[in-house]
Amino acid sequence: MQRDLAPSSVQVHMSAIRPAHPDGQQPGTKEARQILRKRARDWARRRAPRKALPIRTPALAAMVSTCTAADNGRERPKTLRDAALLTLGWGCCPAAVSLRTS
């Protein structure tokens, strides 16, 4: 826990330590599990999920303009592909949201 590992990682380490001891000499885990439960609650509060901001039309236009930069007067197929995928993905977002909520 001093290395600031995730509670699930600490649990994996704890579960590996106990079977490594001979029968009858395994360490008790009651106190350690209580500490780990408290740590998991604190960890969850600190690690709140972050949400990305939605991409608006001006931001999409800026992203597409960087994708379609010309190379010696010719556009690369990769830049066209990237611009098409950005536009397609942006256009499909409302459909994905409606599918997720239904």
C-alpha cells in the first residue's frame, strides 16, 4: 500500500503470500483486509472517472484540417482516411448515445 498500488493489486499480492507459507503457519489476514477495505473506499473517492468533453463542430473542423495537410501538393491516403474516420465517428455519436439509452 505504501507504493500506492490499486486495492485489487494489493489483494492479488495478499492472496499470493498466504499459500506460500506452510500449513498452519499462514499469516492472519483479518486486519489487513479491514485496512484494504478502507483503502478501497478512499481509492474510489480519489479516482473518480473522468469524462471527456463532447466534440463540437469547430473542434471537429480543426481536427479535420490538421488531417488533410498536403504533402508536396498531394494528399496522402492516410490523411484522407483519418479525416473520414473522424467525421464518420463524430456523425455516429448521436446514434451511439440513443442506442446506449434505449
